[in-house]
Amino acid sequence: MKRISIWLIAIILSAVAGIFAVQIASAPTAEIEVTDTPVSNDGNCAYMWAYHNAPELTEKLSATFLTVDPVIIARAEYFGEDCIYADGHSTFGAMETDFYIRIPVDDLTNEEALGNWMSQVLPVIVQLPREEIQGNYGFVEFTFEKTEIDRVVVRVPIQLYINSNGITGAELFQMFHNFP
């Protein structure tokens, strides 16, 4: 009899535990309501480095360099960030203004002559009204070309040139030719 009562208690306890387990597992869940929230353009965007042409500044430089020497080809660009929104439109914020100068030359080894070209061009760029420069001063990249593939490229950070105390010729060329 003792055995039967132990078995009977075990079966009753198992049945009660099973009933509670079924009630817990099948308890009704709260309904979750999902609503779409519209995407707004309140400043959330993805930033990308970008270059934008500066046609007005390029035109002004080209006209100015025609009076200095008509072989000089000048171009200006703004460097900064495009802020691209989810709907596809973007805005641009300039961080600096960069200049690109191409000059045909006969001798790429004449550092004095190359430096003198640089000292003719750089003061023109530095004397541009500050309001025409977007962002900070960037650089002037000189491309001295003997042929289409035979060229020397020298990049001059404008602020460093301003601080260089008016050096010219070979000294100016050497200062920036191997500049990192």
C-alpha cells in the first residue's frame, strides 16, 4: 500500500506540473504594434570625401595667368565632404581650396627655372581675396611637363609657402620637390 501511495503522489505531482507548464507555454502574448516612421533629413547623413570644381575661381586664375604667361594652365578645386542623405540629395562642405598648375618646360632638370616658375605663380594665388577661398588654404600642385609622360610634379602646401620667407629659384623648388 505504501508503494501505491508513493506512485499515486508521483503521478498527481507530474499531472499538476504538466498543467502549469501548459498554462505558462500557452499564455497569451501582448500584441506588438509596428509603425513606420518617416525618414527625415534633419541632419542624419553619410559623409564622403569629395572634390568639387571651382569654375569661377578657375576662370579668374586662367585670365590672370594669361597676363603673366599664356603657357600656364590653371585649375581650382574645393576639397571637403559631401553629406549624402537617404533620399539621395547631398550638400557639400569645403575644407580647403586646392590649385593645379600645368606648365610646359624644355628642361626638367633645371631646378632654378622650375623654382622661378613657382615663384611667379604662388604670389598670384596667395593674393587672391580670402573670401574667394573656401575653407582653408590647401595646396598648389605644379606639373612641369616636357612631354606627355616626362614630367615633374611638386605639391606646395600654401600655408607653408607663406611661412617660407620669400625664397625663390632652386631653393624654392628643392624645399617642396621631395616634401612628404
